[in-house]
Amino acid sequence: MTTTAPAVERSAPTMRASQTDAQGYPTEPRARWVRRAPLVPAFVFMIVVTQLPFVATLVISFFRWSAFRPDDRGFAGFSNYVEVFVDADLRASVLTTIVLTVSVVLLSLVFGLGVALLLNRRFFGRGLVRTMIIAPFLVVPVAAALLFKHAIYNPTFGLINGVLGWFGLEGVDWITQFPLGSIIFQLVWQWTPFMTLILLAGLQSRDHEVLEAAGLDGASSWQMFVFMTLPHMRRYLELAGLLGAIYIVQNFDAVFTITSGSLGTANLPYTIYQTLFTAQNYGLASAQGVLVVIGTIIVSTFALRSVSSLLKEEASR
Amino acid sequence: MTAVAAAPRTRRVRAASAPGRTRESRGTRLGLGLAAWAVGLLFVLPLVWMVLTSFHSETDAASPSPQVFAPLTLEGYRSFFGAESGANPWPTLINSLWAAGVSTLVVILLAVPAAYALSVKPVRKWSDVMFFFLSTKFLPAVAGLMPLYLIAGRLQILDNIWFLLIIYAAMNLPIAVWMLRSFLVDIPPALFEAASLDGAGLMTTLRSIILPIISPGVAATALICFIFAWNEMLFARVLTGVTAGTAPVFLTGFVTSQGQFLAQVCAAATIVSLPVLIAGFAAQDKLVQGLSMGAVK
């Protein structure tokens, strides 16, 4: 009886020695299924609810199928895909999605790092300030977008122009003048707290002894930030950026609420929603969906690699 | 050897801490503290404005000059709850509670055993399975929306809260599996060895060892899944209608009001956000771990 896990398994109370391989995994089919059993319900559930619809999307994308022309349904080959590629609106929405995602992620990362550095210090009322900063992330996204649209950006009753008016300044119609900027501003307000939380956890995991030693050796705080903090923070920045990007690429609520996709702000989720509901063109919407999935797979293969290094680090612990 | 190496190091730190603190002037410290306060107030300002406006009369709310000290009233809340318009938000709030609550329960029931099979007694390809779960979060949900809409139409379960609830469970399951696994790997293996020596089966181990230890983690996971399900709007808008509409769908009714009924809009936004704010602050300590899917602790 040793203390290693596989050894204990071999002496399982069934009294029948089950076989394990070098890594401690059971080799017997029955024992393997005993291990798999707790996983099966979740796994099957995910396959059925998330994977089968994608297969359906793939199939439908090769068909002519529109609710407005119910008699004209049939195999269409790649014609839906051709239509997607020649569609200028869709190309524009790809660009909008990229601009929206990259700017929101980068801006909230930069602000998030700044806020995290401020919060990482001791000062009076730190817990309260931390709570105040988290709060924007804990507002229902539609509610937050409504708040900004009506109570903050509105040219007549909005807070921004009202405050500008106190100083005798003339405000503008923010949403009409800066449609994409208005969406970005609202999303940065909402996502900076998310980045702050992850980056703050990163800052707190720094080795304080090493930092103090560097301070004693005469390193300036700027040198310490560039040569010690930033390299340490790299994986936290990557992780925060990656997770933020996953959510912001898919953003629908802010675009739908603030501009309803007008004035060049329609991103991919909004465009697919439009194709599906206004045009009721199922074949075309599917082809758009398939291309979005392919695009996402390309981007995420790259992104998954960085997550996988985090997981491997943990596994080797 | 290690003791020898550690000794001078600790002495050095103790020596360093005193000058390290005085190196920074009092002014800098005060200034940065004030800066943190200023940033905090700036972030919370839109929310303070939302709550304040929700307690103002529509006339004060619609004033071009912000009325900070206007008298408070419950007018906005009364009109939100349908005093004038007759539109009653209660069914949508109950639908949201139901969809978020039950889907979270389903997620936890599926995710706890799954996380166990991915950490404590792992299946051989556990990391592949983890990435399968993660990859479903990468796929844009909107691409799966259309077949789900067509399937629901065919099965006549459009505008059915149960269909929405199943989709929410699938959306949150990967997050819950990753998060719960990160709690499970922290349990010392010796505990499981002791349990199996005592002849405890899977269910006993789950009930008497794992659940008590990870129950704070399960609670945090549940709160985060609840928040995501409560917040969801796109699928709810597409797959529901009059009977199964959720609170965010009710909110979209205010999208086109051109800054009118500002107090009512703010009251609506406040009421609908309240459960999320409460859940979020309750899970505050574990929020990072949840939002980073367990990668950051």
C-alpha cells in the first residue's frame, strides 16, 4: 500500500485488481466506462445542443430557402456563398466587427491595466472603489446600452450635453455624429471592469520579494514596470484580451440598442440577424453563419494555443 | 541547503520594506489614492445617474439641464409596472427568473460530475474534452441561431421558455465545467485516497467529500451562470414572443423611445439589473475565477 493514486486504485474495494497503464489510466473497457460515465451526460448534451445545429447550418447553406419564396426551394450549390462574397454590406460588416472588437478590447485592456495598477495600491476606501469599478460589468447589457442611448448620449436630455451646457458649451448629437464611437465608448465602459479584475489578479500574483529586492537595488518604478511587471503580466493580458474578444466579437445588444445597426455600425451578428429576420433568407443566413464559423476557427486556433499553454502549465504542476 | 538560501533572502526583504515605503513621497501616495477614487466615481457615475433619474419625475428627467436635486418620486417605477401603459413587466421578469434559475440548476447538475471526470479521476483524453467544451464558446452563437429557430418552428416550441432554457444551459455549461474543474484540482488527492480506502463509492465521494469542499465554488459558478442567462437578449428575442419573452426582451421595447419617458426607462433598467448586481456582488470574491473560466485565481 503506497501513497500514490494509481496504487490506491489498484487496491479498490471491489477486491478485483483492475489494470492501469503507465500513466494510471485504466485499460479495461469496463473501468474506462466507469470513468467516462460522469462525463457522458454533459458531453452528449453539448453535442446535441451546440454541434447538431451547426451541421444543420452547413446543410441549409447549400439550399435555396427563403420564407418569401416557399415554392422555390432546392439545392443551390455554392450560390449562397457567392452571394455572401459579392455582398458589399456583408464585407462592410466584417470590417465593422473587426474595428469594433479590436478597439474595445485594446482600449479596455489599456484602461483596465491603469485601473488595476491604481487598485493594487493601499489607499483609504480601496474595497469600496473596487466595488464601484466592478459595477458597470454587473448591469444587464441591454439596460446599459439603453442608459447610454437615452440618458447619456441624447442630444437634448442627455447627461453629456447637459453637463457641457453648465459650462456654456454646445453639445452634439453623439450617436449621429459618432455612431461607432458611441457604441465603442459604452462597451469600453462595460468591459474595462472585466479586464481590471483579471489584470488585478495578475498584479497580485507578482513575487513581492523580488520586487522589493529590485527596489532596494535601485531600480526605478518605471524600470520595474517595464522589465518585471509587464513580462509577468503578459499571459494575463493575453487571457483578458482573448476572453474579452470572444464576447465582444459576438456583441449584438449594444449595436441593436444604440444604433439598430444603422450608420455603418452593423456588425456580423447584427447582419446575420437581419438576413434571418428581415429578409427571411435561411439559405443565405446559413452561408453567412458558416463563413463566420470558419473565420472564427481560424482566429481561435491561434487563440486556443495561448490558452492551451495555460492549461499545460497547470497540468504539469 | 534551501534553509541557507532562504535565510538571507528574508532578512533582505525585511530590510527593504522600510526604505521601500519611504521612497515614495506622501504626496504621490495621496495623489494616486485620489486618482483611484476619481476613476471609481467616474465609472459608477452613469449608474448613479440611472438610479437618480429613475426616482425623478418625467418632467425633471427630460430637463435639458441635469436636475441633480430634483424631488424624488416613484412615478417612473409606477409607469414601468404598467400604471399607465398597461404593459405589465412581471411575466417577463418571472420568465427571466425561471429561464436563468432552472438553466443554472441544469448546468450545475451536468457540470459537477463532468468536472469530476476531468480532474479527480480523469478520462484519458481529458484535455481534449476540456478544449471541446471551450471551443463551443468560440463559435459565434448567432451562427447556430437560425437552425435552432427553424427546429423550434418545426417542433412548435417557439415562444416556449423550456427551449430557451436548454439553450442557456448549453451556453453556460462550458464555463461551469472549466470553473468547477479549477476548484476540484485544488482538493488534495490524499482526501480521495482516504475515501476510496474507506470504500466510498462515486456518489458518496461526491456527496460527502467533494460537495462540502467546493460548495463555495459551486455557488459562485451558479451565480455567474445565472448572470449570463439573465443578461441574454438575442436568442430570447428571436425564439420567444408574447408568452415566453424575458426581461431583456421587455427592455428592447424602449429602444425606439427617443429619449422620452426617461424616468421610466431608467426605472426599467434599474429593476432588470438589480438581480445581476446582487448576484455579482455576492460572487465578488470568485468573480475573476469565473470570468476567466478558472484560469485566474
